[in-house]
Amino acid sequence: MDCRVHTVVDSPVGTLTLVAANGTLRGLYLDRQRHRPLAETFGEPDPTPFTEVTRQLEEYFAGHRTEFDLPMTLAGTPFQRTVWAALRKIPYGETTSYGQLAERIGRPSAARAVGLANGRNPIGIIVPCHRVVGATGDLTGYGGGLDRKRQLLHFERQTSEQLTAAPGV
């Protein structure tokens, strides 16, 4: 049986609930997120296992981190885990479509299934499902809401441009 604990942290996109099982990150959920598990499943409040997660999130939102380096356990089907692994390869500040992501995982006709798996991502922001857009570049579906998706994409693009323009980078 998993020993689950959680903590709640503030962020520029709202309150985030971090969930760990046996000391490893298992969830990052936005408030009012679609497919958010029931709070009763998060375990007792305990910020102890989240020190590094919180530090890296603070660096990300300060514009100083473009990749996360954290131990995580992504619980899902083999197909979902394949999609979530592919999400982590989308470069910071860039987007890809559901169809392009389906091609990358060798399932070119599975764009719809990729979208469903994307929507079930248990570790938002860190596993950047917000970087996936519709075939025409339109913002489509995001469990945390399209306004948050827009906010995250704008933030990453702006930060990416600043990092590219900075001397010595």
C-alpha cells in the first residue's frame, strides 16, 4: 500500500496540490482541474517530501528553469505512460499538435487517444501537457482550463525569448 502525503503551494497559475507516494511525486493538480482525484486520496498533509519539487517549481515560475529533474511515478496504462514520456520531450517554449505527438510515438492514427492520455496526465506543468495544441495551432482542451494553458504558453514563450536574447547564453 502506498503511503501518500500531500502539500499545497501557491503559483502564478493558482493553487497547486502536490501528491507523493512513498516519497516520490505522483501528482501535481491545479485547483478546479478536470480529472482531479478526490482530495481524500491525497493522504495526510506533509510538506517534507516536496522540498525539491517546490524549489524547482519556484525556479520555473521565476523563469530560471526550463526542465525539471525530479523522481516521479506516473501511474497509468502503458499507452498513457508512452504519451507522458513524449510530452517531456517537447522543448520549453514550443508546442506540438496531438497528431504530431501521435506520430512521434509511432501511432500516427492515434491523435484522439493521445489527446485523451494528455488529459489524464497526473503531473501537470512538470509533464508539460499544456504544450500540446490543435492541428491548426488553436488552444484546445486543458484540464486546468484554457486560460491557464494560455498563461503557461505565453510565460514560456516570453521567457524563452528572453533567454535567447540574453548575452552569453
